[in-house]
Amino acid sequence: MKDRIAKLESRLAKVEERLSILEGEKPAKAAVDEPLPESTVADRLVSSAPTHIGHTLLIFGGAYLLRAITDFQFVPTAIGIFMGATYAVFWLFMAYRKSAVEAQRTTAAILGGLSIVLIMPLLVEATQHFKLLTGPQSAIALAIYCSFALGVALKRNLRTLAWLTTAGGVVTGLAVMVVSHSAYVVATILILLGLATLWIAYTKDWIGLQWLGAAGANGVVLGLVALSTTEQWSIEPVTAAVFATFLLLGYLVSFVYRTHLGGHSVAMFEPLQALAASAVAFTAAVVAAQAGQFGLGLMGILSIVVGGSAYSLAFSPETRRVRGRNFFFYSTLGLLYVLVGSGLILPHTAAATLWSLLAITMAILSGRTSRVALSLQCTLLLLAAGIYSGILSTGLQALAGDAGPGWPGLQGNHVVVAIATVVCLFIPVAQRSERWGKLAGVPQLTVLALSVWEVGGLIVVVMAPLLAGAATEEPNLSVLASVRTAVLSVASVTLAISSRHWRWPEARWLAYPLLILVAIKLFAEDFPHGHAATLFVSLAFVGSAVLLVAKVIKRDRPVESP
């Protein structure tokens, strides 16, 4: 009973307090007992969304008002276009002002984006519809505006504005080029825009912006190359090749300054853009050469010069002190340019011989510098020499092709490439690296496979005509099959024995796969074409090879390197 009376008194006191507040006799109590929860970014965006939408609608309304004034000829068209451009630039200035306050940076980014949306179509329309600006004038105006917008983005650290400016500049530049055919001016501006975004990304660490700029630069130059083959555009293929060279050299010089002189490590963008720009440059050179305006020999010389410069950067003291991606980037770039350049100016035989000698050089340098990257370059050079000389196709035909009058003969350059491949096996190369891990042995494994392919193929090329008449109209297919089986079986045993040495531990990974191929070959070639005597020889070689390989590989591990 007492508790109920106490509750009634408490409720009555609260009612009296509320009545006194309503009558103005007592001020309201501030609610300070519980702190308000902090607002999140999402809450702030949601709460300010109506404000941003309202500003956007008003700004677009002002733009349409200026357009109506111009359309109804209240002012001359030129003045109306100037007023529209001034209106767009004004909102870029407001973005600059607003971004000075941290709480208004979102508003600044929106205002900058609206300025871009207003100015970019205006430039295209002034060129196409109103005919007030020529193509070059519109492109120059676009370049000036992009410079101011990127300057604001850099000054105020507005990454979104930089992205929007780059995207809008690329799209607007391509549109201006299409409507006005001012390809050269637009191409120059988009290449400079791509390089500008690269250095902005380097300066501000805005990862990703350089990809967008490079896409625009590569695309416009590739467009020049494609349009130079049509009659609707007055673009010379040699001029397109000059622009492609400017694109390539601009990016390569930037990469060198950043990584070599600046001491920074190569990232993913540098090698991919170097490959893309190189592909565009070589495509432009080929198109110009087909049009009779450019010589591939000159392109080959320039490629060798660039490749030699890349190698000099790779082996410079600044790069050698840092065992990392910079050396791999410069050395690989040098390899590609030397391969392409020498392939353009030298005959196939001379180029394959040169690459074989370079492979031996790379193997020696790999052992002396303990760099797996040079061992990989040795392997790539041997592979290129094998393909370019034709020894790989000859070996494939000898080991698995049809016999007859088209049987390949022994050629001197094939012997040179095969000897160089075997020599590289006996040169100690870097096979261990913490950076490469288990992949460090892949180059040597590939050289072993090339040796079996080339040497085995040449042995069959020589023996098959003597024992099976492989080059005649009626070759002895049973004897040919036995010769091939014997050569491959001996090769598998040789690989197993080689794996016992510390220099060729990777050979064990080829012995059994080669035996599996020989077993498949027995059923695919030997049994269908063989006779009793030849099958006896084939089975004897295969059986002996299986026993020897199993016995050798089951022994202890190879002796370690001293």
C-alpha cells in the first residue's frame, strides 16, 4: 500500500513539473544525461544528400538558362558560349574555394565534377554545332581546362576531381577528333595528359590514375595507326609512327627518371605500359613500312639502341646494388628490344647464331652474378634461336613427323644452335634464389628439354636416312620407329644420370615424362608399323630405359654444389 502511494506521488510530481514547464514558470531541463551518438560518414552523406541534389539541380538550371538565352538570340552565339564556359569555370573555382574547408570537401568534389560535365560537351558543341571553334582550338581549350582542373586537384588533394578530369579529357578529346578530324593536335594533348597523370600518380601516390591516362594515350595513337590506312582521314602512316615513337619514348624516359634516378622500385604499371606502348610503336612501324614510308631496318637499329640502353641501365651500379624488380625490368626490356631489332635487320641464320652466342654470355653472367633473371634470359634466347633457325620444327618432324622426300636435311645453323644449347648446360648458372623459390630451376629445366629436343632430333635426322631411307619415296617405317624409340630411350636414361649431378637436379623431372611419351609412341607408331625384329629392338630399348631410370633416380639425392 505504501509503495503504491509513493508511485502516485512520484507521478503527480512529474505531472506538476510538466504543467509548470508548459505554463512557462520553469525552464526545460537540458538533456545532458546521455551523450549523443557520433555521426558516421554514411550518416553525413545521407543527411547532406538533399543539399547536394538541390545544388546540382540549381547549377544545371543555370546552365539551361544560359542555353535558352543563346538559343533565343538574346545575346550573340559567341557571347553565349563564352558565358557558358565562364559559368563552368566559375564552379571549378568554387570547388577550389570549398575544398579549403575539410567539412566541405565532398561539396567541392561535386562542384568540380559538375564543372567538368558542363564544359566538356560545350567544347564539342562549339566545334560541331555552332562552328565557333576549330578542332585545334577546341583541343587547346580542352588542354587549358584540364591543366587548371588537375592543378586544383593537386593543390587541394582532390583525387576524385583528377579522375573525372582525366576521364572527361579522354572522352572529349576523342569526340573532338571525330567531329573535326583534328587528329594530330588531339593525339598530342592525350599523350601529354597520359604522361601528366603518370607523374601525378608518382607525386601523390594516387594509384590507378596513370592507367586511365595511359589507356587514352595508347588508344588515340592506335587510332591514328588504324585511320592512316583509310582514305577518309588525311593521316600519313609515317606520321602515326612518329606519334607512336613519341608515346613510347615519353613513357620510357619517365620510367627511367622515376626508377633509376629517383631510386624507386618498378611497379606493375611500368612493364605493362612499356609492353603496350612498344606494341603500338611496332605496329605503327609495320604499317608505315607496308606503305613504303618507313624502313624496318631503321626500326631494327633503333630497337637495338633502346635495348642496349636498357641493358646498360640494368648493369649500372645503381641497379646492381638493388637485387629486385628494377634489374629484371631493364634486362627483360633490353632482351625484347635486342631480339626484335636483330630479327628485323639480320637474316634468320645470322640472327639465330647471334642469339645463341648471347645465350652463352647470359649463362656466364648468371653464374658470376648469381642472378636467376639472367639464366631465364639465356633460356629465352635459346628458345628464340631454336624457333627462328627452324631447328625446333626440324626436330619435331624428325621425332614425330612423316618420312618421305620432304625429310629435313642437316643444316649448319641447326648444329650451331644445338651446340650452344648443350654448352649452356655445362655453364654454371644461378639455380637458387630466395626471391624465385622453386621457380629458380625452371630455366635450366627448359634448357634440358630443348637439348633433348634439338640433339635428339638432329641424331634422327642423320640416322633415319641411313638406316630407314627416310628421305626416299618408300621409307622403312618400322626401322624409322625403332630409331626414334632408341634415341628417346637413351635420352631418358641420360636425363636420369644427369640428375645425379648437382648442376642438373631438374633432369629427374623430365626422365619419367619422356618415358611416358615413349610408351605412348610404342602403341601409336612401333606396333602398327613394326615387325618382329624392329619390335624386339624397340621393346629392348624401352625396357632397359625403364629399369635404368628407376634404378638411378631411386638412389640418394644429387651431390651438393661445392
